[in-house]
Amino acid sequence: MKKFLSQFSTFEKVLYFASISIIILCSLIFGNFDVSNTICSLIGATALIFVSKGNPIGQLLTVVFGIFYAIISFRLRLFSEVITYAGMTSPIALIALITWIKNRYDKYEVKIAKLTKCKILGLAISVIPVTAFMSFIMVKFNTPYIFLSTTSIFTSYIAAYLTVCRSPYYALGYSINDIVLIALWSLATKKDISYISIVVCFVVFLTNDIYGLYNWNKLKKIQKQGILLDK
């Protein structure tokens, strides 16, 4: 356990504990400590700190987070989020988990890959039909906030795709998606003020994803130099 924890820097430990403290505090103040919302947010924050380290455990937790988040979204009839996380984010995270395990740099870290022209082309070709298909389903379900919901699907798919590709830019995609979700759940608070705790949750996620972008670029340089850290 000591060796496992040693992979995290002091800053990362502070970031993680600050994240979960903020989530719990906001749940107590604004969410009447809704157990499912709080657990979902804590799983998400834990997943992000592992993903920012390139640790496959992060993808496993992302699958679990996606299921919890889809359930919460269903309760508010945000079908775009149900479709996105249950039908896209969680399954792709599972694919990413397998890919990361098969392409490790060391015991705890995935080997970061270059974003080739072929991968970019694959993203460009697939993102529009995927977004269009899911948007069509959302319209059928009379999903509220259709523009933000469609944007959420678009940005989520890009981020998930880049995660499977093991590209540092996954974090940029998720950062943009976090901003969209902050706006989406801010509108949801008009119906139920307790959902402000989820807004804060995605603010925390945004902070972690920004760090993930920084750390993956740092790890990419280390891996390029062929340095194997003692973990």
C-alpha cells in the first residue's frame, strides 16, 4: 500500500483530498447529503486522479461512475446524460481499460500514444454520425436543454475517443465537456436547488481534468526520454 501511494505527489494528494472535501461539504449544504449523488461524485473524483496519472484503475472507476451518473440523470429526465454515460461513456471507458492494460508503460502507468492523422480522421468521420444518432433519440424523448445536451454528447464522445487513443488531449476534451455540464446542471438547479452539489462536482472535475492535461504532457516527455520511474 505504501508503494502504491508513493506514486502520487504531494500536490496530487492535496488535490484529491480537497476535491472530495468540497464534494462532501457541498452535498451537506446544498444536497441534503443525497447519498447517491455524493457517492457518484466521489467515485468520479477518485477516477479522475487515477486517470490523470495514466493508471488503468481510473478507467474502471469511470465505468462505475458512468452507471451512477446515468441513474441520477434519469431521475431528472436528462436523457441526454443517460444516453451519453450509459450508452457511450461507460462502454468506451471499458474499451479504454482493456486498451490501457494492454499498453502499459510500467505497472501503474499507460503508455501514452501519439495522435496520428489516421486517428484524427477516424474521430472526424465518427463524431458527427454518433452525435446525430444520439440527438435523434433525445428529441424522441423530449429531452430538455437540447442544445447543451447535444453539445455534451459531442464533447463526451471526442474525450472518450481520445482516451482510448491514449492521447493527452483527452483531458482537453473532458475539460470542455465539464464546462458544458456545469451549464446544463446549473439550469437543472432551477427545478431542484440540491443539484447545485452536482454543479460544484463538475467544477471539481474541471480542475482535475486541467491537471490531467498538464500531467499527461509531463508524462509524455518522461516516457519519450525512456525514463522508468521507481514506483
